[in-house]
Amino acid sequence: MTNDELRTIADQLRAQVLLDPELVRLDDDALEEHIRQLLESRTADRYLSITDKVTVVQQVYGSIRGLGLLDSLLTDESVTEVMVNGPDNVFVERYGRVERIPGGFESARRLEDIIQRIVGLAGREVNQANPIVDTRLADGSRVNVVLPPVALDGPTVTIRKFSRDPMTIRRLIGYGSITEEVADFLRLLVRARYNIFISGGTGSGKTTFLNALSNFIGADERIITIEDSAELQIDNVTNLVRLETRNANVAGTGEITIRDLIRSSLRMRPERIVVGEVRGAEALDMLQAMNTGHDGSLSTGHANSTADMLSRLETMVLQASATLPLEAIRQQIASALDIVIHLSRLRDHSRRTMEISEVLGYEDGHVVLNPLFEFREDASSTQQSVSGRLERTDNEFHGSAKLRLAGFQTDI
């Protein structure tokens, strides 16, 4: 049976259920079973495969109680990202590659209804006056919504699925992102409370890497996490405070920014502050927190290289205070950050750790970097497949003072 025929059946079933107030009031299990019975009755004279039947039931049930087409995509373990470009153009990412899926939503109105359901469950608002919103699903999946008239081809939804299994360093080693040597190095850095910044492009795995690093934080520490939409999975710490930003309401009031949360967190006796991602003026508050006794802080940011990340931080700080001299900003960055880890998504769609650099300080008008590990391709690399590993450079590690203060007598 074709996709159009299945969609027609699903639309007819949905209309039949919505016309009966008694059916709409059924609990979830009873409603799903009734939809299944209606489908069997309606298609008794034709053949439908088990897969087609399950698809139709999920679509009808999802359109009434769930998220419609999104329900099946969100339960598909092979899908890591969902991209909806209007009601008729739906794409997914599977195994690092983007593909268009057949079918779509019944209409733009139906898609907008689902968007309002998603946004409403997280206590947020999206409308023509406020057409852009970042939010999350109940399972933690990150959601970005853009409505018309900003989105010219219809409502746009992008969902970065939340991993049910928290990322660990052991899994990163298995994926080839880092080596055992690097894992031991990072464990020492986190335990010794170095300030670590993770940079990389979109989809390079920054939040995933940050989750893995968080496993090294001591279970007895007090951690404050600050995010636009909560997605960090820190399971080994019990004294954990999770903070999330809030958009302004329809009246334009009530906005809570990352800057507000960082400032508030300083009065909450944090031992470490973890900022999910810095994008703007909050960079200044984050750097000041790192420079005022909150060692061991972690954060991420978008950049194409380690050096580019430092330049972007300068720009972000200038957004907060355009009167600050560039020299003072660079000194602030150099004294706040200890380690910068750069990630990248390579030509074969694999995510790799490209460089781990130590921030040595400020000299001759520039922040001085000392690359400690670099990703190097080997002879097995091809245009379609990247082969290589993160290797130690010949540069010495200079910042051992925090290791000694933490009681580690080893050299790295």
C-alpha cells in the first residue's frame, strides 16, 4: 500500500475518532486499542502488512494524544536528529547522514498544533509576536522552533534527540574520539579542578563530550549547571542544582538569561559551575566566575578552531561591555581558562577530538596556546573514511600547579 493511501486511511480514522466525544475521553491504552479495532474493521477487505498497521495506529494516536509523525521518529533508535521544514518536508539524521523521509504532517495547522503542545509542556510560549523558541521534550531532547512569518516555508522544528544512555569516557574511547592516554589526562585535569572549555562546530559533540567529562567530578561536590534547555546528564553527583533560562512572555517580561543565572549561581555556594554553552554577553560573567575562586568550571562554545574560540570569546565579552580594552579581555581569558578542547565533525561524518591545548597566559598582546594533543590522520585515511588518532605533541605541560595543589604528584 502506498504512503498516500496510508495517509488517507489515517486521516479518515482520526476524523472518525474526533467526531465521537466518548472516544476522545478514553484513557491512552483504551484509545489506542479502539483505533486498532477501527483500522481492522475499515481495512477488512484489503491487505495491510503488520508494519503498515502499526504505522497508521501510531499516526492516528499520535495526532490525538502525542506528537503525530514525530512520535515514531523519536522512538526510532537510529534517528539522532529530526528536521521539519514545513509540513511536507521532514528530514532525519541516521548514522551521521541526513535523509528525507516519505510523508509528512496533515497540514501546517496540524504541525502548529503539535508545536504548541511541545512548547506548552515545557512551560514556554511561541507565537507570531515571539516566533523563535528553544525548548525541550520531556525526555530532554533539545527543540528549536521557528514559526511564520520568519520561517517562509511553514513552521520549522529541529529536534536533537536526547541519548537515553549518558555518555562516558569509555564510550568516547570506543568511538575513537580519544585514546586511553587522553582519558587518563582528562581525568586528572577534572579532578584537579582545571577550568576546561570545549569548542567545536554544530553537531561536533560538544555537549556529549561535556557529559563524559562530568563523570570525573567528585560525587561529594556541589555543582550548578546552567543551560538554555536542560540536556546535561550528570548522574554521579547528588548535590546538583540544574538551572534553565526562560524566554520573555507575550507582554515582553519575565525573561531569565544565562547571565542572570550565572550571577545568581555565585550566591548558591557552587564548587563548580557548568555552563552548557556560551553564545554572547554571558561569556564575561563566566570568565569572571572562573577568575573568582570557582575552579573546575566547564563550558562549551561554537568555533572552527581553538584560536577561533578565543577570538569569539573576545567578541562575546565585548557584547557585555564594549568599553573594556581588548588587552584586559585577553588577560581575563588567559587567566580564566586552563584547557581548551576542540572537536570537529570530519568529512566521513565521524566526530573526533582534534586538539587539546593548554592556555599558558598572555604575552605580547596575545593569548598563548600550548597544543598538547593533536589529531593526526594515518595512511589508511581515504576521502570517504577518516583514519587516525589523537597523539601527544612534543610540547611539555606547564600548568602543573593545580595538580600539586590537588595532591597529584604525577607528571603529564
